[in-house]
Amino acid sequence: MNTTESIWSRNCQISERDSLNQDTETEIAVIGAGMAGILTAYALQAAGHQVIVLEAERIASGQTRNTTAKITSQHAMIYQKLIRTLGEDKARQYASANEAAIREYRRLIDAEGIDCDFTSCNAYVYGDNIRQLQDEAEAAIRLGLPAEFTDDTPLPFPVGGAVRFTGQAAFHPLKFLKALADRLTIYEHTSVSTVEDHVLTTQRGMIRAEKIIFACHYPFINFPGMYFARMHQERSYVVALKNAGQIEGMWIGGEKGGYSFRNYGDLLLLGGEGHRTGESGVGGRYETLRQKAKEWFPDSRETACWSAQDCITPDQVPYIGRYASGQPDWYVATGFQKWGMTSSMVSAMLIRDMICGNENPNAEVFDPGRFEVSSIPKVAAEGGHAVKGLTKRLFEIPSDQAAQIPYGHAGIVSLNGEKAGVYKEEDGTVHAVDIQCPHLGCQLEWNPDERSWDCPCHGSRFDYLGHLISGPAQEEITPEA
């Protein structure tokens, strides 16, 4: 059994598509065949536009397959903050857009007859600070959301209470995506390397498009847009448990270090242990979840485990809309935080309306060109973190050599006069790679839980052989001799 494969990937196979094999033209090109890309392409095609989707690997091979698949406007403790930092009007736009996304999922699944285990349920954010939870419930109600405070919390540990959102949902994301993908023109194994004005270049041909949509999780074009300076990435972990029983609804902790709970059939998905991608000194995240599972659900057994990566914006609101002022025909959908399923539908609806010339009353809050005064310190912090990653490569002297690295571990060593990342297998086989991220040159860090080299600046990831796992980097890290 492949224990690092999500339950979604394990029980839903999507047919492989051909790669692009010639230069072509289209009205709209969508980069990325995850939930955001497929939904946006589907919405535009349904509105009468010609659309093709370009995917570097396989359909849903990125973050979509690693979600916990909650369709909800309950995004942890966010609504008090949005009212305080963005104002009530924009906070209401955010709330309204996400509720509209839930309704659109229901409509689309019903209209297309999609069998994807769609289930209506409540969503909860729990915590110990009762006053804060009550204030969050009141803020959500002010914004028109179906919220209320409750002290009925059937969790396996005591908490002060929770905010309950009614009318939310969960589903099987790949079953849903497969049904929509069957209706679209998608080219797999067709990685876009450059985009200039209306031309996309791949290793298999060029595409000329009137409109281009970046729905590839993290934009790989640095200028214009500068998304690398306006987001960071975080990882989180999930274990699927059998014999853990049923917990009504979907739950997430509202305080740092909280956990996520959601049933799918007879499995309980327990998630948490998040950290910034590339954070040094991480390890044992799965083991911590397993210890919690043993403590809370002693009769349970693990059937799968996997991890997800999320783009985080300074104000916790996604960037959805025009990519940059200098490129009016480029669009972007990124920065979904931990709420990729709902945000994907929000993206599809907003970008469809923009391209079709329809006014969307919720568009302003998601504008990628926004520059809120309250976000300046955090944007500066993102830049500072990137600089720290770069200077670490230049000034930190490695102390360990490959021979000193224990079996099954990795480290940074001096190899042939240069820094290298070295992983030593249990049988003593050594794998060395360039430790510099090809995106913007930050020094990579070892992630022992997933045996990967991760970038602390912008979240690119590579396996121990140097193969690219996820961007924004577009190239592998060159193995050292």
C-alpha cells in the first residue's frame, strides 16, 4: 500500500490525455488542470468560449488530490479580522462570494448529474476562548452568513465552544473533477515554460491565446505581478483513520496548533501539524498526528497519510482577477489559504464574469492589485524571509560531510568545493543535489517527513533525486557529480 497517496487518488482514476504535439491557437488558455483550472475552463466553455487547458503533469496531480475536500465559507477565525482590516463591505463580499460558491457546486452537481459523494453538513471552528468565538459568530452573522455559537462540541477533548456554519458541504474532489474534465480539451505533460503577451511556450509547441489564465497554484512568472513577494507557502498533514467513529460535521481549530476533523464514509480524516514550507528543523509531523490518533481514537488504525501545500497571502484573501495592470489579458487565481475547494469555484465565477464582461459584486475584495496599508508589514516580512534564505546560502559554512550523515538522513555538505544537499539511504546509497533553488536562488532545506528538499522562500519542492515536485520553480535541481 502506498501510504503517502490520498484516499481520493487511490479510489478514482482519471484517464490520461494526450500531450500537445504542435503549435496551436485558442481564444483562452488555462494553465493548470487542478480544481481552479478545470472549474474556470468549464465555466468559460459553458459561456460559449473556446478554451484549452495545459497541465505540466496529470489532471489533479497537484494540490487538488491532497485536499480534505471541504466546501465551506467557514474559513477558521477570519471574519472579525476581515471586518477590522478590510472594512465591512469587503468582508461581506468575501462572505457572499464563498456562499455563492457553495450554491454553484450544488447547482452544477445536480444539473450535470455528477456522482461525487456530495454531502451537506455543518462546518465548525473550535477553540477555548468563548468570548472570541461568540464575537466571531456575531461578525459572521452581520455579514449574512449562517453562523451561530455552540458549546455542543463532540470532539475527543474538551474545548470552550465553536462557531457553527450550517448549509456547508463535502465531497470527493477527484470524482467531481473527472466528470468536468471529460467535457474539456486538456493537454497533459505539457509544461508551460514562458509566457509573453499572448504566446505560451511549452516543450511541445507554442500556443497563441487571446486570454491567459494562471491557475497553477503558484504563479511562475515573477514579473509583472511579483507574487513571489506577496505570498508564502505552508504545508499540513493528514492521516486517514478506520475505526475512529463518526464526528458530526467538519471541524477545524481556530487557534495555532489546532487540528482538522472530517469523516468520509467510514474513515476519519485527521489533519494538522502545519508549518511554513522549507522551515528548518521540522520533522515528526506524521508521528505527532499518529500519537494524537492513538490518544483520541485508541481503536483506530491508519489506512493512508498525505500532505498538502497552501499559498498564504498577507491579508488571508486570495488573489483572483487580472494578473497585473500591464497585462490586461492575463488572469490569476492563487493564494487560496487552506480553502482551495471553495476558492476554486469563486475563481471560476469571478474570472468568467470578467472575461464575459459581466459585473460581479464580489470582485473587489479579491483584486490582485490591491494594496492595503494593513498588509504592508506582512509583505515586508515575506521579502525579509526570502532575503534570509538567500544569504543563508552565501554565508553559512557547512560542518558535516557526506560520510558523517546517518543512514536515512540528509544534510548540507561541501562537495567538490560547492554546497550540496545529500541524502543517504538506509543501504548507504548517497544522492547529492544542488542546494540552490532554481527559482530565485534560495538555499533549500530538508523535509525529513517527506524526503524532499523544500524552499523556505517561495515553497518550491524537489524529491531527494532532484526532480521537481511543485513550483514556482520550473526546473529540477541539478544532481551533483
